[in-house]
Amino acid sequence: MNPTPVVQPGGVLHGQAFVFTVSLFFFLFVLELVRRKKVNERFSLLWIVIATVLGLASSFGFPFLFRLAPLLGIVYPATALFLMAFIGLTLLILYLTVVISRLSMQSRTLAQRVALLEARQTEEKVLLDRLSP
């Protein structure tokens, strides 16, 4: 038995307006973070794209959500939106984990190089002290 969702008149439009408003505020917040240089240039484009996709999905993609949900076996269309958000956030976390891992390896390599340079500098200083009268 597949229960059908109960939608009150105007409820879908109200939900769509709410999601669009939240998406718009998120987009403006991302732009403000980029303007204040709180977000690195590398990630600013990523967050602007995410905010734009959220806005487009909440405005133009909302009717498609009602068609997509039954195809995925989802009763309530808003659950499909949460599923897509969950998948998107999981991919974002995976990408950021890769970036952090790469930065961690670079940091370790730089620390080792600095240690080698300091050791070499200390050795040269000791040699210069022995050679100087």
C-alpha cells in the first residue's frame, strides 16, 4: 500500500517560496563571505555554484521534484529534496577531505624540508665557527 501525501491548497507554493527565500539568503551570505575574503578563492566558486543550484532547484526544479519523488519510491517530495541535499553534502565532504589530506601531506613535507635546512644551516655555522680565528 502506497500512501499518498496530503497537500493543503497553497501548501506547495508556500514551501517553494520558503525554500527559495532560504536559498536566496544563502546565496547572499556566500557572496558576503567572498567579498570579505573569508572564503578562499578556490572554494568561493564552488559555494557560489552550490548557492545558485539551490536557488534554481527551489524555483524551477520544484515541479520536477514532484515527478522525481515517485520514480525513486519516495512518498513525500520534500524527502527527495533532503536525499539530494544529503548526497550533495556527502560529495562535498569527500572533496574537502581530499583537499585536507593533500594539504596535510604538503605541510608535513614542508616541515621536513625546513628541518633539513635548519640542520644544514647549523652545520655550516659550526664549520664557519671552526674555520674563523
